[in-house]
Amino acid sequence: MSSVHFPVYILLILLTTAVTIPLISNRFKNSLKEYIMAAFVVSWVLSFTTLNHVMKNGSYTYSFGNWSQKIGIQFLVDEFSSFMTLIILTVAFLVIIYSLKDMEHEIKDYQFSSYYTLIFLLLFSMIGLTVTNDMFNMYVFMEILSITSCGIISIKHKKDNFLASMRYLILSAIGSLSVLLGIALLYMVTGQLNMFEVSSVISQTWQSYPTNILVSLGFMVSGLAIKAAVFPLHIWLPDAHSSAPTPSSALLSGLVVKVYIFTVAKILFRIIGVEIVAALGIPTYLTYFAALGMIMGSVFAIGQKDIKRMLAYSSVAQIGYIFMGLGLATVQGFSAALFHIVSHALLKTALFLSAGSIIYQKDKRDLRDLNGIGYEMPITMMVFTIAAFGMIGIPGINGFMSKIYLSLAVIDVKKYVYLVIILVSSFLNAMYYLPIIIAAFLKESKDRKNIMVMDKLPRSMIYPMVIVALGCILMGFFPQLIMNVIDKAVPSFLLLGK
Amino acid sequence: MDDLIVKTITRLIIPFIQLYGIFIILHGHLSPGGGFSGGAILGASIVLYSLSFGLEKASKKLSHETSSIIETAGILWYIVLGLVGIFMRGFFLTNRGAGFPMGEAGGVISSGMIALITLGIGAKVASTMITLFHTIIKED
Amino acid sequence: MELIISIIEHINYIAAAALFVIGLYTVLTHSNLLKKVIGINIMETSIFLFFVSIGYVSGGSSPIITLGEKQIFINPVPSALILTGIVVAVSITAYSLSLIIRLHETYGTIDMDEIMALRGEKS
């Protein structure tokens, strides 16, 4: 039993919770955590029902206020957006359970409720950005997302956080302004703001205005590339993701950069259309920068000493993989990119949560201090090992399946150079993940003997880590569960309106 | 600051500023302006009062908790008005189909839901300006 | 002569492009953080100018209906969109100014070069 209004209900529940958290934390201090959990569970159930409904009955559009398509705001609820909404809510649910205990030692007490207000606004804008079908609505949600994601970095009052957040804010503002300029140029040509209308007008008249569309695409893609941390424009990412509190890093690295990639895919494939984009030559440029990012991200990560900074540089390399799949502009390439988005969200969340547990219990961030830590914190290091094996590409974990799909897509368009680059990048991944695992389990620590004891972590921190690691292994052995949904989502995305 | 001229002029001018702000909010559906600009003018009048009389006297007139409650109430008012549309078997944010009084074009009571939403937005923007100003000035 | 006429006709595009480039230059080269924030504001102003000037219909008047007369109105949609954009710009400016206050409290300076030098000799 599902109704057409459920996507709007999800957004409204998240917005209401975000706005009423300050009031509740003034009156009923003790029930804040139960309130947050209840809101999450209700939205997760609504999102799951929507996905089932869409998989059985097909996609539908939801027009606000029943205005026609030419003048109103519209949401497009199809397999792609409902599936991604479910993934966002699931990963965020696990990270929030982890954060209920972890944030107590990172921020002060009176900031606790403000942090959760920011998190709920962040989720509201991410889900809005996934389902929207209107260009200016997309810009507004992008701005809410950029301000709240800077907010969850700078909520910890340390020197590095302020500087990282300031740099992220300035670069992000330049990116948003480029996107707005691109939207203005497209509005000048077509006179509509709805994505379906713009696509139908452009497919008829693009021969008369090729320069205008090319300039507008250039501004929009480079603005979104700043925010999605494609290789040369990634300089804000290491500082921001390494100095933020652990749940914020997990959310930022796993979900926020991915939502900007969805927006690039929507602009390239839904508004402009695959044929025009391929005729303008844009996908080739994307693959050049993606290949460069895959190599250079790993090269920078090898020389890092801080564990979170190394994970942040590893994110840059993995985003290169996703853009490579996007830039091939075929059905198989896009499916491989979507599968890697889901698997990287799970893997990077597991890595950041286990790194955060090490910092919580031992207060050590340096890679050279981690000798013998596998015997003090066995569950944490098992989760880290599973996720690291997934990143390298060892069979049985979902990272291996996504590399297989990506290699098959590359072979299909006969560009074998990129196959070699994928293999070299996997080898470089091994070069900086394996030393940590070897040091944790096989080396002797200086101040204690290697006897296995249990981790001294609260239960609300252990359970999410283990669930995410089990999810990675499950996706590695049964990738059809996810690929079935993706195989239905991609053709309707690429060939829409034809 | 402790200047006699500033205090006297502020006490004389603030009612006119607030009247102008309320006028812009109420005529949001008839003339340029609407919620954002009217709310900014209302907020600016309270900020002027804080600047010339000091922070403690301004907190007695409009305390921090009151402006937090007005902020939350603004958004909840917007959501409730949108849900009326779903309740009356339409979509979210339906105007004529949900039974809001339409009136005649050009009058103050016209265009149904837009006037009510403008009131909510005006209150929220004004209280946001005040909260932002107090947070930046407070130096704790 | 045609060059001058075409410059005067397209003056809004030239002004928007010039302001955008001036703002981008200010953000990238000046090291004072307040000047970077001002540079972002100049860039935002240029884009608002561009967006609003697209909606002009030649011979039209302001889009307020007075009953009984049939007129040509300019396009009111860009003005409404830019109202939202101005609010977004104000909130970004407010947030970045409060970050600058915090940076000044912890580092003692608001100059980006000096902050990087302080970070470099610390780590």
C-alpha cells in the first residue's frame, strides 16, 4: 500500500524533524535520541514502500499544486531516484546510530542538537536533489547542501576545521555560481526550467545555438566538478574530510560527493541527451580527467601519515573510477558507475567508521603507531580489513564486482588504455592499504604483548560497523540484488523522452 | 552606544520602519516585495534597536527563545498550508483546488494561499535576522 | 559604427561578463579573507544582473495587472528566481563572516598567506 505522496512525506518528515530539534532539546532533553531514531525509521519505511511501488508499476511524475509541466515544479519518481533515496537513508541511518555515542567526545554538549539539525537538513537537501526534475529547484537544493556540509565540518572548534571549512565554502560558492550561470544560459535558449521541456526544445533547435549550449555545459560541468572533487579541482577535499568529526567524514565522503555526480549525469543525459553530448565531444574529456584522477589520487595517498587524510585521498581516486564509467556514455558504463557509487558508499563508510573507532579508543591517528592494534581491537580491524580488501579488489567483496563491471564496459568500447589504468590503480591501492593490515596483525606493539582482547567500544558503535561490513560481503557474493534494480533504472535514464 | 541623539531618533523612527515592513509583507501578492524583503526590513528594525540601546534591553523586548519559537512556527505554518492541499485530495501546495478563498484580483484578500504563506515567510526571515545578529555579537 | 551600436545593445552581457571576471580575479589573487568574500559577492551580483536582464521584452512594462487594459509585460519569472538567489547569497556571506571571526580568534590574523605560514611551521 503506497500513495503518490510518499516522496513528499519523506522530505517533510526530515524538514520537520530538523526544525523542531532545537525546541525539543530545550524541553525534553532526554528523548532527543529516540525522536531522531523514530523520524529515521518512519522515513526509511516510506522510502522502501516507494521503491517497491515504482519497481512494480513504473515511474511517475509529481507536480506541485497540480500546475502543468510548463510552469510548475515537478518531481520525477522513477527507479533511479527511489533506489538512490533508499541507499542514502540506509547509509545515513547506520552512521547516525554510530554518531550518537561518538560525538560526545568531539563536540561540546550544547552543540549536540545543532549538529543533528544540520544532519537532517543535509539529508533533506540530498534527497531533494535526487528526485527533482526542475533546474532552479536543483540549484536551491545544491545551495542548502553546500552550506550544511560546511556546517558539519566547522562544528568542531579547532583551528584546522575552520580553515578547511572556509576553503570548502569559497570553492563551493564559485562552483554554485558557475552552475547558476549555466542555468541562465540554458534558460536564455529555451525559456523553460523543467528538465523534460528543456530536453525536447534542445533536441529540436540545438543546431541553431551550438556555442550557447557548449558554453553553458562547460560552466555547469566544471562548477559541479569542483564540488564533486574531480582530479585537478579536488584541493579542498583532503583538509575537509580529514579534520571533520568521524560521522561527518563518513557522510561527506560516502554520500555528498556522489549526489553531485548524479546531478552531472542528469544534466548530461537527461537535459541535453546522449547524442548531442557525444557530438560535442564531452565524454572523452571526462575520461581523460577521470583516468588522471585514478592514478594521482592513489599516488598522493601513498605518502600520507595520517589515517583519515589517506582515506580522503583514496576518495579522490575512487571518484575517478565513477567518472570513468560516466564518461563512457554507454548503458554498461553508466551501470558500472552506479554500482560503484553504491559499493564505494558502503566501503568508505566502513573504513571511516573503523578509523573513528581507533581514534575513539586509542586516540592515535598516525599510521606508524598502529603496530599490533589488531589484538586490542579485533572487530574494528576485521571491518577495516574487509573494506580494504574491497577497495583493492579481492574477490568476494563488492569492490571486485564493480571493477569487473567497469572493465567489461571499457572493453566494450575498445579503449584498452583505460583497462591498463584500472589495473595500475588497483595495484597502487594495494600499496597503501596492505601495510596497515600487516602492521595491525603481524607486528609487535611497543607497550603490550599480542594477546587478543575485545574492543572497549560502546555497542552502538560496534553494531553499525559490523552491519556495513556484512553488507559489503553480501553485495560481493550476490551482486544481482543491486544490479537488477540498476538494470531497470539505467535505460529509462539514458533514453528518456525518445 | 550611549548617544542621546541616536536614542531619540531611534525611538521615533522604529514604528514607521515596522509599519513599512508589515505593509510590504501584507501586499506581497499585489506589488513587488513579498516575504523576503518585508522580513528583512522588520528584522533590521529590531537590529537598529539592539545597536542603539544595548543588547540587554533588546533581549527584554524580544528574547532568544521567542525568536527561536517564531522561526520554527514559520516553517511549520508553511508545511501545514501545503498539507491542506493533500488533505483536500489534490497535490502538495494546491491553491484553488484546496478551497482557499480566492477573492478578486487586486484586492488584499485574494489569491488564496499566497498571502498566508507570505506572512509565514516574513515572520521567519525577521526572526532569522535577529537570531543571526545576536549569535554573532554575543562573543561567548 | 555598427560595433558601437552592437555594444550598446548587448551592454548587459558585457557588464555581466566583466563583473564575473573581476570577482573571480579578486577571489583568486587577494590573500585577505574579507576581500575573497567581497569577490564572491561581486560574482553573485554579476550573475543576478545577467539573469534578470534576460527577461526583458522590448516594449513591455512592469508585470502588474491593472484591470481593463491589455499590455505587453516583461517576463516576471527571472525576477522571482533571483529573489531566492539573493537570499542564498546573503546566507553564504553571513556564514563566511562568522567563520572569519572564529579564524581571527584562533590564528590572530585574517591574511591567508600568514595563516598558511603559521600552519607550515607548526606541522
